[in-house]
Amino acid sequence: MSLITLRKSLGHAYILINSITFLKPIQRNDEEQLYVNLACQHLSLYQFDLCPCCLKIRRYLHQLDLPIACKDIEKNIQYRHELEQLGGLVQVPCLRINKMGRQDDKWLYESDDIIVYLRKHFSK
Ligand SMILES: N[C@@H](CCC(=O)N[C@@H](CS)C(=O)NCC(=O)O)C(=O)O
């Protein structure tokens, strides 16, 4: 079995387990959710469906109820180019952080660092 086939099989298994063990999203009042929605407009997640680390992040996005745009680098070659040329590396997941009023975006690679960032900014 090739590594790609193994990775895809693992991805499908993770997606199945994820759908069975989905957690209930946290609850916020309208004002809090509005703040979160606005903040999320400055973030985007580069990822693809069958990547286990990406699934870990998508699961956390669901848990924290964060409407962050997910950019699939396997389905859209433009996203892959953006990640490579602007971020500097084709590795997912990667959180693109646009600081308000700044031209240079921050590209946060490593799923554990992304979790830490999201927890710091959005968990209750
Ligand atoms: N330590 C990294 C591992 C990330 C990783 O290995 N990502 C793989 C996908 S699962 C990747 O980007 N591979 C490059 C590619 O598929 O082109 C993390 O936890 O985020």
C-alpha cells in the first residue's frame, strides 16, 4: 500500500470517527457571537478534507463555533499557490491571520500552534 493510499484511508477513518463523536458547539450571546464573527473575517484556514491534522482543526472550529473560511488546497489550485507563494510552505493546516490595518499577514503553521491561538482568542 502506498503512503498516499494509507493517508487517504486514515483520512476517511478520521472523518467517520469525527462524525460519530461530534461535540456540541459552545454557546455565546448575540453580542459575543457578533464580535467573534467579525474577528473571524480576518482569518482563513488552508487545509484539505483527508488531512488528519486539518480535521483536528476543523473539529475545533466547530467546537468553538468559529465561521472561519476553509480553503481546500486540493480542490483549488489557487489556494495552494497562495499558501506556497505568500505563506512560504505547502503544509497544512495553516491559519492565515490578517491583522487589521496591516499588509503583511501572519501564516501560522503547525496544528498545535493553531489550537493554542484559537483557544487564546476565542474560548470562554
Ligand atoms: N506537524 C504538522 C504536520 C502537518 C502535515 O504533515 N501536513 C501534511 C498533510 S497531513 C502536509 O501538509 N503535507 C503536504 C502536502 O500534502 O502537500 C501539524 O501538526 O500541523
